Amino acid sequence: MIAMQYSFTLPADYDMAIIDRRIRDKGPMLDRFPNLGFKAYLTARKDELGATDNLYAPFYLWRHAEGASDFLCGPGFEAVSRAFGRPKVATWIVWYGDVAPDVAKARFATREVLALDTHVSLAAVREKETARARERLAEPDMFASVAAFDPYGWTMVRFALHSDVPSITSAETYSVGHVSLP
């Protein structure tokens, strides 16, 4: 599995209703996309939920690399790139990624990107983070939990979808506009 995210920083005075409309109108187009675990259409609004910028920052969980490749080489990503410019796409190798059956009810997301110490055992970190992500998914307000790592930049990501505003203060918090499922 591969986790993937790109982000567009929008001007402070940008009308985020434009992005909300785009998500509402175009979000369902990725429903049932081959090899997709989920796509969470995420936004952040400056000065809300701790955000310092207006963002459109979708997060993907791909079951197979082929799905990510097909999407990035396809017309949907081409259209987004034409509208906003081609973004850098962060990718992580997934240690654990799963969703609850009612994941479409998610309204908030959190993402933490943490540096991996050069002297830490990756096997031990993987075991700990996999257990943590699995336990988090069992929490009542959780709809998805992902733990993954980037062996180029030696970081790991913790991503989760929630029903309520999360209390994690160290994480970036987003609003969820739509969740596409396989």
C-alpha cells in the first residue's frame, strides 16, 4: 500500500466555497477508482482549527502502486494540475492502513509527520506504529487510521479520519468534504 498527499496553498482571501463546490461536484468521480483504499478530500481554512493558510490537501490510501500511477497519469490529476499547477506529491510506504465500514461519515482529519531518528530500529517503530494505528481505529470517533513512512526523507506519517474535531494538538487538522471509496 502507498499513502499519498499533495497540497495547494491558496491566498488568504481565497473564496474557499469554490473548493467546497469543486469537491461536491467532482469528488464522486473518484468513487470506485481501481486500487483505491480511500481518498479524503481535505481543506483547511486560515485561522480555523489551527490552520495558518487556506489549503486544499487531499489524502489517498492506495491498495496498489498501480492505482496511484493510474491516477497521477490520468485526466483527473491533469485537470487539477492545469487549474492549480502541478504539485509535489508526498508518498509513504504504508505499515498499516484500514478504514471503518462507515468511513464516508468522516468530517475531520488529522495528519502528523514525524522525523525518524537515525538510530532507531525501523522494525520496532513499525511494530509500535502499526499497533497504535490499529488501536486508534477501534476508538468510537475514528473512521480511518494510517501509519506509514518515507525512506527518502526518513519521516513517518500518522493519518486519521474522525467524526468530531480531534483533540490532537500536535497534528494538522483538516475538514473532510468527501471520502471516495473503492
